[in-house]
Amino acid sequence: MTDIVRLGVVGAGSISVRGILPHLSMDDVQDRVRLTAVCDPAPGRAQAAGVRFNIPNAYETYEELLASGTCDAITIASPIGLHYEQGKAAIDAGLHVHFNKTMTTTVDEADDLIERAQKKGVKLVSCPGQMLRPMFQRYRELIHEGALGHLTWAVTGAAFGNYHENERVRGGDDPLSNINPAWYFRRPGGGPLYDMTVYGMHALTGILGPVKRVTAMSGVRIHEREFRGEMLPTDMDDNTFMVLDFGDNLYAVAYGAAAGGIPGAWSPTFFGTKGVLRDGKLNEEAIDYPGRDLEEQYKNMNASLPHVVGPHREVEEAHVYEDIMQLVDWIREGKPTISTAEHARHVIEIFDAAYRAAASGQAQTLRTTF
Ligand SMILES: NC(=O)c1ccc[n+]([C@@H]2O[C@H](COP(=O)([O-])OP(=O)(O)OC[C@H]3O[C@@H](n4cnc5c(N)ncnc54)[C@H](O)[C@@H]3O)[C@@H](O)[C@H]2O)c1
């Protein structure tokens, strides 16, 4: 058993201010993990986060945080286009890494991080750990037990809408509330797939297993977006529609749309010869799984996650806290997580392949599994 894990937070933007820092500064986790450092290049933001959340070291650059020797592990909460280089530098410095959602934008980069981490003996966890949810574990059992008869197809997806422009930490005047979301619409790392569709894709593949082939159409639908009177240009595809082949003519449709979507589609729907599994219901009848009562009591799907106990059930973005605690347990107790970097790499390959398929007009055969 290692002692308390010293955790650095890279980027003090929306997910850090609303989720990571509130959860990890609560009393009940101090025996396992301690916030020791934060960095952010926006003037005054890291310092302000340090003061609000009682973090002893605040830096304007990532390089200073890495060189400080104050961390055993980091959680990367910067824009997705930076994750690969930042992850690589942390692994090379011997730190364990948690990535807030997608860890790289290409499968080759994901290969590189996994290989480096193995050589260095450090651990990687990449959000979102959707298969930690008891509902998706039960979906998998039901499908494998034949509750849907012959499975025929599935659908999942998510849409940008104006979600990121309207988050409550973007409309204020101080460094912790005036956070600009422009990167969500820019290359590399922007677009709804890496940030939003990634939830449904982790669940879909966690339940059905790896995808074999992908084809897609993709492009920019909304060329600029207004944010606080400024026009933010979109140069990354914001409207991507995919068809996935799981083999033996089992298909799924998946999307990351600029706006609008199928209600509840962040959680996949499965269709078969005996009916439909969606929204926690088999043929419109609620299915049973551990923690369903807690989800209903707190009106929050995160309430059934293993580390989301007591006051964590009422704090935003508890699933991110769950994924960080998966890494903490792994470091302290040697207890590996089911939220593996290999699963994350497969999801990244699906998105990477979808963009290649859309650009070339050719279906892409995938090479990774998990
Ligand atoms: N916003 C959400 O709802 C949400 C939820 C879960 C996960 N995430 C994920 O968390 C990550 C961050 O998203 P966000 O919404 O907090 O973004 P954000 O734009 O609100 O914040 C990003 C922060 O990173 C900082 N930053 C920029 N360059 C940096 C660098 N070189 N080093 C360190 N920090 C740097 C920015 O100044 C900003 O403060 C993304 O991967 C996103 O997909 C976001």
C-alpha cells in the first residue's frame, strides 16, 4: 500500500472548477489523495484555484508543475489537442496519468502513450469509465443472456448544442468564471466526438466488444458560434455520422452532431428480435441493477458509481471523480481498473478512422482491440 497519492491538476478550467477540485478537496478523500499542485496558463487562474481549493503549489506553466517534484500523478484537464504531448511528458517524468476524456486524437499517439507507460511502469486511466456504471454492466449481461433475442443494431450519439458556451463558469469576470470554450470548435481535439460521443462509444463497445470497420460522413455545419458577443470560428468537424460494423452483420449508428439529437442517446439503445433495451428499460419495463434506487433517490446516474458515496453524490461531475479514484486505488492498492487505456485507444481509433473514412470515402478496417 502506497501512502497518500500527491495529485497535480493540469488546467483549471470548467471540469476542474466544477468537478475535480470540489470533489478532491473534500475531507473524506484526504487519507488517499491530496491536491498538491495546479497549473494553467490563463493569467491568475491557477493561483485563484490554489486559493479557493487550498492547493499549496500553483504554476502558470505545465513545465514548472512537472519539474516541481510535488506530484506522484496528474489529472490532465486541458484542451484535448494538448493531451498527447502533456501525457507523454508526464509519463517520461515517471508520473501516473488520468486523462479527462480522450487521451489522444489519433490511434498512433495512443499506441505511443501505452507503450511508454509500460516501459516506465506508470499507470494510465482515461475517462469516461462508462462500464463502471451498474446499468451498463446489466445491459451487457442481458444481451449476452439473449434477452433481446438476435441483436440486430444499436444507436448512440451526442450533440454540442450550446452546452459548452453556457456552462456556469464561462459567463463571469474573474479567472475561475471567465473560461473561454473556443478550443471545443478548433483543431486538433475539438468537435463533439472526442468530448461527447465518447461516452456512448465507451458504453457501446464495453457492451458489444470491439468494432471491426467504420465508415462515416463528417464536416463543419455551424461555421461560427457566438460567445459573449465574440464570434468563435469552427474549423473542426462538428457534424459527424458513423456506421460501425461489429462483424457478422451486426451494425451500430453513432453520431456527434452540431445540435439536436435523439433523446437519451448518450446511453446506447440496442435492438433485437425480442425487442429493445434503452433508458434502463427492457421493452419499456425497468430493469434491476445494484444502485438503481440511489440513482432515483438523487436523480443522478452518478450516484451508483462505486466511489460516489455520501456528499459526492450531490457534487457535479462525480463520474470524473470516480475515474480519478480508479487511478488512486490502482496506485495505492495495485488494484487495476476496468477503465483501461486500451479501451480508450479503441474508441479513439473509431473516431480517428471515422474522420479518415469521411475524407477518403472508404470504410476503414480497425486494428486495435481491448
Ligand atoms: N466541461 C465539461 O463538461 C467536461 C466534463 C468532463 C470532462 N471534460 C474534459 O475536460 C477537459 C477540459 O475541458 P474543460 O471544459 O474544463 O475545458 P476549459 O476550456 O473550460 O478549460 C481548459 C483549461 O485548460 C487551460 N489550458 C490551456 N492550455 C493549457 C496548458 N498548456 N497547460 C495547462 N492548462 C492549459 C485553459 O486556460 C483552461 O483554463 C477536456 O478534455 C474535456 O473533454 C469536460
